[in-house]
Amino acid sequence: MIAIDGSSTVFPITEAVAEEFQLVSSGARVTVGISGTGGGFSKFCAGETDLSNASRPIKPVEVAACQAAGIDFVELPVAYDGIAVVVHPSNDWVDALTIDDLKRMWEPAAQGTVARWEQVRTGWPETELHLFGPGADSGTFDYFTDVIVGDEGASRGDFTSSEDDNVLVQGVSTDELALGFFGYAYYEENRDRLRLVPVDDGDDTNGAGPIAASPDTVRDGTYRPLSRPVFVYVSTASLARPEVAAFVDFYLDQGADLVREVGYVPLSPNEYELIAGRVEARVTGSMFGEGQDAGVTLAELLVQPTHP
Amino acid sequence: MSVSSRGRLERAIEHLLFACASVSILVTIGILSVLVFETVQFFRTVSPIEFLFGTTWTPLFFDKQFGVLPLVAGTVLVSSVAMAVALPAGLLTAIYLSEYAPTSVRRVVKPVLEVLAGVPTVVYGYFALLFVTPLLQQLVPGLAGFNALSPGLVMGIMILPMVSSLSEDALHSVPSGLREAAYALGATRAQATVRVVVPAAFSGISAAAILAVSRAIGETMIVTIAAGQQPRLTGNPLVPIETMTAYIVQVSLGDTPAGTIEYQTIFAVGMLLFVSTFALNMVSQWLRERLREEYS
């Protein structure tokens, strides 16, 4: 019996891997819960789960909690997720957005004041701006506010928020004045009802000009900053059990196809190999220390020493 | 069976029935105490003035504002649209059924209307979102995918049977002597209906209307699905809004930790909802009793 809990963003991948794994290894049972990244880590560091899904790297306080309980872990990036910024297909004024445009729309100061498109950029229509985004319990919301506004959780509150990405798709696809953001997988599934907006991060070293989210731009690190790796953490105590070790091997070996199938972007084969090597060598701790530069690619991080 | 054992059995049954009746009362008391307890906790942090008169509602976000008016506005807006449909249509249906319809028609129309009341509200919700809204978008330019208009119209259809059925009861209970007197004075059927029967049943019809308003305010599923989730202080039925009930659903579905101020907001909003529907139900009850007195 392998117990897994954590992020709802990573859930579809781990669930798909778990299903396949249970087919090929008779007898092994895998349960996957969705308590959110933070909720998952509190169970993981209490020794209740073997693996933990996370849509962000483990935080230093969570590392401390694990250490206090004597739990060592190996950090496994398993896929990339991009955040798609979308508008209604009939929107003909937005061709691209800069980070500053997005910030102007979403920062807390915009609450109650930035209510029309022309306030985002002069020359855009004087019509109302209808915003749609994930709710405050979502990892995507945390990540978006962190990289766009500069402070995790800092956002205006007067927009249509839902934990259910299908509601956001429905909202943007039926409202000509809408702009929304959510996981790339949901754009991929509804591409005929939405228009994807390229995002310019103003940094030409990782691709010049506005760049649209796609599996390629997410993987090669040019769709910055709205793409991120997602993780699975496994405790070394659990790794000592053959069925857990077999599951992790299976995840890294067969995961790429399943990741693609459920709408996420797989890492490169080379990266999966590097990660498998870290599992083999039981390299514990996180690659992401305090204030880790989000622009470094995984391949670079994977060969660096970890933080304790 | 001896007399004494019969008596014991009777008493046992009596106790059992009393216990059954108390369950619902105890549950109500339980719900009310939880509501009051959490609401009091909430008002330790947020002043009632700010809650009742503030114009921004963003308790889940960075700049926390606890003004409930945008949610109240959303609820009032959707309910007004619903009443604009249900009241005239329901009243006219009731007049037709009570004063004009032949028995054969009535025997068919009444049950059909009651079927409307039996449709699950989740079905109405998706009917509004996926059928009525796209249809309205062809006619109303600038109508957003989530709006107050479409769920309001559908909610109006949903509460129509309630208005018509209760109004028909009120019209029916007007003594036929009044109608006959009107005819004797040379009134046509229309004149008798509009000038005599409807005014005579007025308190019953008002009771029906108020009960319908209370039902509209408390309706949850339709607005959660089709009205949007953006608290907005507006009277414009074409843009996304959020009602009090939809807000409670939204917070209950996320993983907001118990005991936090975000969590307590749903009880404060719930309390407001409870107080408003309770007051409306009391008024409706009082009006119906007055009607009963008039003709007894």
C-alpha cells in the first residue's frame, strides 16, 4: 500500500501513473489524495504518506518540519506546467501582454480602480474588463501572484474566482470582455473556444519578445515566468520498501507519455535520467534554497548540490 | 391484551412520536446556535457597521474588505429578475386556473405546473448556463457568459408554480357569494375578477409573493452555476455577479481552514440570509392568517 497526497495540480499525473503501475505490478495498491501542496506536506512530514505531490518546491519551514520528525526526502521534478493567459476569441485588441500589463490588472492596488481595458493600456477599448482566475486556495494562484505581482497571494479580490478551472474556461469563452489565467492543460482542451495571449517578460536572454505558451516554450524555458516544474517528494524511509522504489522507478521511466496524455509537458529524457540518478544515490534535500532564481533551468539545478 | 399494558403501549407510542417531533426542533436549535456562535466570533474582528454597509467584499484576498453589500446586491438583482417573471406569470396563471379554466384544462395544467417545481435545481442551473445564456447573447449585445439575467429568468420559471399554486388557493377561498354579487350588479367576468376577487384575495396573494421572494433569496444552485463568482455592487444584470448563497458554496468548496476569519464570513453571510428569509416567512404567515380570518 503506497500512500500519496498533496497538490491537485499534480494529481492528474500521479493518478495516471498510479493506475498504470497497479496494472503492471499485481498486488500493489496506490492511493492518491488531494489536500493541496501545503496540506500534503503536513501529512508527509508527519510520516503519514510515502510520497507528496507539490506544485511548488518545498518551503524552508516545511523542510524544518520534516527534519524535526526525522523524515528525509528525495525531490523529484516530474513535469512542467505552464499558466495560460487567455481572452475571448473575438477580442481583437490584445495581441500580447507584458508582465507590467498583467501586474497592473491583478495587483491589490487595482481592486476597484482598474475596471476598463483602456486603463491597462491606452488605445484599448473603454469597455469593462472582466477578470477570471483561480481562487486563493489554488497553487496556480500562489504561483501567478508570486511571479507577476511579486508577492505570493497578493492579488485584487474583485474578479471571478473559482477553484474549478472548467468554470474559468466557461467564463472566458462566453464573455467578450474577459481575460483569465489557468493551467495550460485546460487551454489545450478548449483551444477552439479561447485565444491564447503571448506574454513578454522583457528579458531577451530567454527568448525575445512576446512568447505564447506551448509544450515547446514551456520545456525550453522561454515561456517565462509563467511556467514552472511540478514535483513529487518521496521519503527515504519509504524508498527502502521495494514497492515504493518500484513505483518511483516506474514514474520516472514511464511518466513522460502519461504526463503528455494528461496535458502537461514532460521533462527531457536527459532530465529524467539525472533525477533517476539522484534517487539511486539517495540525494536528499531540496534543489531550491531561499530566494532561488526561478530562471535557472532544471537541467542546471539537477547537477548542483542540494540545500539541506 | 390487558388494559394496563395497552396504556403502556399507548404511552410508549406517544413518547416515540414526541421524540420524532423534537428531532427537527433540536436540529434547528443546533443549526441556529452554530450560526450564532460563529457569527459572534466574526463580529469580534469585523464591526457590524463595516459588514452591513461596506461596499467591497474581498475577504479571501490580500486587501480584505468585509462589506457585504455587493453580495446583497447580487442576491437582490437575481431575485428581482426572478420575481419580474414569476409574479405576473404566476398571478395570471392562478387567475386563469381559478376563474376561467374549465375543469378538464385545470386537471391537466395544474399537475404539469407542479412538475416544474419537481425539476432539480442543478438542472435549472445548467439550463440557464448552457441554453438560456447563449440564446440571450443572440438578442442582448454585451451579455457576459455569467450574468444575473439568465439565472434570474430561469429562477422565475422555477418559482412560478409556487406563486400560482398559493395564489390560486387564495383566489379559490374567496366566497362565491362575492362573485355572484358582482355579477348581479352587471359586472362581466373580467370586471368581477379584477375588481372583486383579486382585491379580496390580496393578502393571500401577497403572502404567496413574499414566500416566493424568500425562496428566490435562498436559491443556491442556479446562481452558483450561472451567475458568476464576482462580488460586485451593481444593478446591471448583464455582468458576472455573486449572490450570498453562491459565496457560501464557493468558500465551503475550497480548503479554507476552520476558525479563520475567511471561514467565519460564511456564517455571518448565512446569518444575514437566515434573518432575511425568516422575516419574510413570518410576514407571509401573518398575511395568510389574516386572509383566513377575513372569511371564516
